[in-house]
Amino acid sequence: RATVTQGDKLLMTTDTAYPVLSRGAGTEAEMVLRMVGGSEMTKPDSDFVNTYWKLVTLKGEEVPVANEQKEPHVILRNDGSYNATVGCNMIRGGYEVNGAEVGFQPGAMTMMACQPPYDRHERALVGVLEGAASYGISGESMELLDANGGTLATFRAVYF
């Protein structure tokens, strides 16, 4: 029998008997472990670059998705550029990464008139990108953080 635990929590166990060292069974066995009821496998961390990051919150406020509008998101590309929107105008600029530190450079933005609350969210997104000092990724969630470690925005990785 075999088990995998994390602290006192049982994560995986065998559900079949595997005889070893008895009745000629030999000294080695290949075992299949099963997840224990209700626990989920932890998803690996998403990549910072080349991931579609759906914008979930800006400065603690949920960002809505407008009908017939683009979904609020940020995409960071390998070439050091990014595209972002809250659903109205498109923002394009550059970024630099050093470990978990990140810096966004202001970029070009389309200038359509945005309806409330998207006009306010758009200004907030530009401010968040300018104020971001680092990021953290856990599974499919990302946070942009200010210089003091405060959360500026949260994102969720979306895979198509």
C-alpha cells in the first residue's frame, strides 16, 4: 500500500492490494495511486508571458464585461510588448521583467469615448500598469502588485 500526504491531509492512496515479498510476488511493484475524495490536483502556475490574462479586479473592484464589448484582459508577448483593454479602447505598450519585478512603459491607446464605468476602469488600468512593481502567479491566478506589495489588479488565465 502507498499514500501521499501533505501535513496531516491525505491526498492520494492506492485502492488495490499490491503483494510484495510474499508468495513469490517479487521485490518490486508498480502502484497506481488515486486522488482522495474531494481533493483536486493543484494546477501548475500559468506563464506570465503569452497567456491571455482576463482582468478580474482593479484596485479591489470587480471589472464587469460589457455586452458586445471585448473582455477586459492583458496579453504580454515574448517581444516585450503588451496589449490590454477593459472592453473599450486598446492599449499597447512595452514591459520589462526581472524575476518577479515588472515595469510597464506607457504606450499608444485608441481614443474612443467609453461609457461609464468603462471610462473609469480604463483610467484605473492605465494607472495600475504604470504603478505595477511586481507580479505573483499561483495556478491560473495572477496579481499585479505595487512597490509595497499591495494588490493593484487580479487576473485569471484563460485558455482557448
